[in-house]
Amino acid sequence: MKKLFVPALIATMAMAGSAFAAGHSKWKAQPNATFSFGVNGAGEGPTTTNNDDSCDISTAPAATLLLPYFEVDFRSTSTNARTTLFTITNTSALPQIAHVTVWTDWSFPALDFNIFLTGYDVQAINLYDLFNRGVIAPPSGTSSNTGVPTNPTDGSTPFDNDANPNIVAAAQTVCASLPGAIQPGLLADLQALFTQGITTGQYIVGCGTTHVGGTHTNAIGYITVDVASTCSTSLPSPGYFTGEILFDNVLIGDYQDINPNPTTGNFAGGNPMVHIRAIPEGGPAGAGSAGVVTNLPYTFYDRYTGVGARQADRRQPLPSTFAARYIQGGTGSFNTNYKIWREGFTTFPGAACSSYVLNSNIGIQEVVRFDEHENATISGGNVIISPPPPGSAGIPETSSQSTASSSIFPPLATSGDVAGWMYLNLNNGGAAVYSVSPLTIANNGGNPYAINGNVNRQSQNWVIVSMSAEGRYSVDYDSAWLGNGCSPSPATGEQIGPAGGVLVCPEQATCPDSDLYEGTNTTP
């Protein structure tokens, strides 16, 4: 087994350059999948039973993994420091290369490295080791064994390390020569960048005194992991998506958020990472720009792929609306935080230094809090422009927000209930970097995101519910999405509920000709 890593600093950055009206109702909405629905949109039924052909996000082997939020207290000793660990697993017999990018909370790509996974391999990364010690993996993580193991059955034996036809031939040599430690100068720049939002510029070319990340005591950001064709130092750019990433849905991942400090709370939580599949899957690098077409209306990396390569990454888009439980207070001193990842407004390369601040306070379409007696409260002044006016509610690209925060979330109802759920429509209103022509949507017989002739799709988001109690119990889990990434985001004030698909008459039932069939999700 061989596991190989490389830390990659940003050598240069081009700092020049400029930076839905469908909803929940009983009428026929667009179907929540990427296949054409019937003949000429007539609604007869799906034209494929391919489970991969869907916008639904689930915990299934994927081509990209997203860790929506991490936090590391690298200044404390390892015995009482908050840290985040994440693990990547290769579920296939073929070797795979996982390309990891570490982003600030304002979406500045600061570091990338590669993990060579043999067949059925697994690798864990402790971000405390990275930010405190400059170690991506312990020495054993970069060692190699000869050959592959002989397992009890042929079906459980990994293939040889040169068996993946989509990994370029030179990758074996390139991956074998990569170190697994970060040099001290780069480490100092990383520590400054992820806590102060600026760097010295010696190792990571930053923006001088212009911030590209927030200011906070601990290192905060998010991580993406892509299956790739080689071990490279390519940060997300059009060339990376048209020439290096692969499309095999083989990776699974999870994370653990560890807080062993008894002063602030001695607890931990964990969850699967967000699994984002390639549709269609398979093929060599560059297939996204060589005639392989996806049915997806837009993609996860749309803002980075470039105007001439829209949808080249073929990754599923993420939703914009969520239903998230909360418990705030009570005899157990419950606290609920939402770990929220949002799609910002900057691209790379070419983003102006001044544009990263747009990702520090991204507008919110609508948030409604429901208590256990169905009482609803809302916040005033909801806006969807960017940046929001001073004092307006907004959430950065990635952050952990307490549901007790009255500056972002609606106040608790006067009923006295300490629990309930929140409707989160996190659409940021769209942005020119990813919502303009020539992006086209051919499926479903039209473009559900067209507004006044322009493509103005909703933004992508993810929400994790993080509950704790008594300073020693904690749990993380994904909130429920109310519509997938292909479901148009509802407008403010529309009836709240699951995104509608074409309603189907149950078998052997008598249904009206109007095809408008009542569901059962109504209060008795």
C-alpha cells in the first residue's frame, strides 16, 4: 500500500480583474431529477432508471467530497485543542488520487495537496497536525509497501497501483516524489491566513492588507476533495476542471469535530462529508470538454470552470432550501448551531483582492422559525443583494451560527417553546460570475432559471445541525433539504413546503383528469 502527499503553496495569483420564481404548491413543478420527464414534457414518467441520473444529494460514493466547516485551535496543546479530523476512503479496487483544497472562510484557496489511495485504501487527516505541526500525515502515511495484499477472496483484493487507466502514466513518478510536511514559512502564512485573513506574502501570495478571510481566534474554513488524474499543485481554475479532475464516483468521507476543552465544553460530533457525484460518471480527464454532456442544469464548480467550459466538472449542484431542527435552552442547557456552507461570488484565478469581502456577509432569501405549536417568527429586512447593507442579516461562505443569534435568525416565539425547526432559504440571489450566458439548460424542455431572458440560477448551500447539551454531549447531522439543486428556489413569501414534482396518481386509484393530486402532508 502506498499513500503519498504533497503540500502546495500558491506561487502566483492573478489579482487583476473584476470580481426564481417557482415554488412549493400543488401545480406541476419541474421534476427533481436530471432526466427528461416524459415525451415533450408531457409528464408520462421518467425515461431512465439510472440511479446516477439525479440531482439528489445522498451519502453514496462520489467524485467530490465537501467538508463544509472546520475549526482548529492550533495554539493550544493537543490534549485540549479543538480540532477537526476528516477521513477519505476509496471504495474501489482501482487506485485513486484525491486532490484536496483547503479554503478560507471567505473562499480563498490557500493550500492544496494530494493523497494517493491504493485500492480499498483509507486515510485520515488531523487538521491540528496540519496547522500546528505542519504535518499532513504522520511518517507512516507516506511509507510504501511492495505489491498489494492477498485477501481471502478475489473480490476483496486491490488492483495494482498502476491499474487505473484514467491516472496519467507520469503520476506514479510524480506522486512518489512528493513530501508530506509543510515548511515553516508556509505554515506561518497558513496560520495567519486562516485566523487573520491576511498573509506575509512570502509563501502564499495574498493581497497585502486586503483581507481574504475573516478574523477569529481559531483557524476556520472548508475543504473540497476531488478524484483526479495526477498529483498536481493546481488550485481550482478552468484548466484544472478541463484537464485534471476525473469523474469516477468512488470516494466516501466523514469528519469529526473534537472539542476536549472542559472550559468551553468537552464534547465531539461527527458526520459524513457532503458526497457530490459526477453525472455521467467515468472517462478520462478532459472528458468534460470533449463531447461528454451532462444533463445537470448547472454544476457544483460552475463558478470556477470558466465561461467556455460551463458544466465541465459534471458535479451535482447543491440545494438552496433546508428544514433544520433546533433545541435552544431547557433543563439540559441545549444549544444548537448550524454549520453552514454557502456559494460565494468570487472566482479563481482572476478574482480581485477587493472581491473576497463579498463572501464575508452573503445575503439570505428567507428564514422562518417554527416552534412546537406551529407559531412562526421572521426577521425584518431580509435582503438578497450582495453585499447586504450594513446591519442586514448575512452569513459568510462558511461559518457556525448559533440558532440563538437574533442578528441572523428570527427570535424565539413567545409560546415558551425551546425547540422547533427553521425554514432556511439561503439563495443569495445569484451572481454574474455563474448566472450569465452561455450557460444553458437543455433538460425539461426549457430553462426554469431564466429571468428576463437571462440565466439567473439560485446559489448552492449546505446546512449541518450541531446540537450539544450539558457541555459534554454533542451530535452533528445533515439538515433535510426541501428541494435538490435542480429545484428552483422559491421566492420570499411563497407557501413553505417540500419542492413539488409532477404528482403521480397511485396505482389502481381513480384520479381526476387535471393531474393535480392531493398529498397527505397536511395537518390533521
